[in-house]
Amino acid sequence: MARPLPIEFPGALYHVMSGGSERPDLLRETVDAVNENTLQLVDLACESPASVVIMGDNFSSDIQPPAFFDKWSRPFYREALVRLHRAGKSVAVSILTAS
């Protein structure tokens, strides 16, 4: 049984991917596409005159389980930070995990 969304906004369009365990190929393809697209934006930020890049992400382990973060998000953030730091940028991002 699907759980209700914790927060709902009138008129908002929601896409929830709940079939990750049944369709790991689709999940991997989706996460890879999102990460690649975002790394293209990171590359644009690297070329900008800004000295600080604020990544608008605000992850919590309540939303993204630690195993998912370790498998897909951690490598993305590592690559994004390497690119930004190589370009001399300071970076701000909020990632909260349960301890």
C-alpha cells in the first residue's frame, strides 16, 4: 500500500519512483541521467566568475536512505566537488545523515 505524500501542494505534479527494486535498470538509468545533467551544470558553474557555488540540494537520510546515497549520490557529489574545487570554487551543500 502506498504511503501518502508528507507534503502536498495544490496543482503540483508528482513523480514517485518506487519500483527501484523491481526495475534496477530503470532506476540506474534515471539516476545516471539526472547526475550527468547536473554535472553539466557544475561544469558551467566552474566557468563562471562566482567564487562560491551553492548547490541547492538539501538531502536528509529520512528522504534518501544511506545505502542509496552511498551507491549513487556519494560518487556524484565527490565528482562535482572535485570539479568545483579544481576550478577554485568554494561549495555549500546541505546533506544530513542519521548517526
